[in-house]
Amino acid sequence: MTVLDLIVVVIVVLTFSICTFFGLTILTAFRNTMDTMNASTQTQTILNTTDTTLKNFDYAFVFLFFGLIVAVIIGAFTIKVHPALFFVSIFVLTFIVILSGQFYNIFYEFTIASELQTAASNFTLMENIWENMPLIIMVTGIVVIIVLYAKIRGGEESVY
């Protein structure tokens, strides 16, 4: 069922978010170590480039998130679903919206952790999307359900 794909989207973007935070935190610690060791200018250039790249992951997150949502909606066009499963889809969507709120709480706990707080402050787009995650998942789920059950079935041979 395509509605269940939404939970995969939430898990993938949560994993991406946490890995990005850890990556920037590790880079910052490594940079501090290199500063005390008087690293060469070439090393500093590489570290600056890496820092800029990691901070651009904020935009990559937006692209990944909305790309996965579009993929789920396109996938809904290709699936044949019996109309009797409409109410099951509504129930599953409700569960996924509640679950996405819990995943937001997990994300929030990472953003307020003292070790990751400075890294998390660099990703404002990521934070804004996560703050609205249950709403985005609900709207996307409604669109997916509409796409799943509102397809024109004229001329098709019934498989049910």
C-alpha cells in the first residue's frame, strides 16, 4: 500500500538529518584539532570546502524530502487498489501522522543535545520542515489516497 511508503520517507529523512548533524559535529571537532596543530593552508582549504558542502546538505534535505514525496505520489498512479481498502488507508494514514510526530520528537531531541546543538543550528530549512512534518505527511497522505482511489477505471478488465 502506497500510504505505507510515507513512513519510509520519514525514516529516510530522519536518518539523513541525524547523519548530517553528526557529520558536521565530527568535522568541527576535526577542524579544532587541526587548528591546534597548525595545519597547512591546503588542509584548511579542504576543511573549508567540506564545511561548506555539509552546510549545503540543508538544501539537499529539501530536495531529498520532496523528491521522495513526488516518487510516492507517482508510485500511487501505478498501483491498482480495491476500493474496499479506502477505510484501511485512512486508518493507516492516521497512524503514520501520529508516528511522524514521534519522529519529530526524536529529531528535536537531537537538535537540543549539547554536542549537536551548534551543528543543528546550521540547518534551518531542515528544522522548519521537521516542525511541520505531521502536517506535510497528512497532506501528502491525503493526496496519495486521492490518487490511489480516484483513478478512472473505464475500459480496464477487472481483476477483483
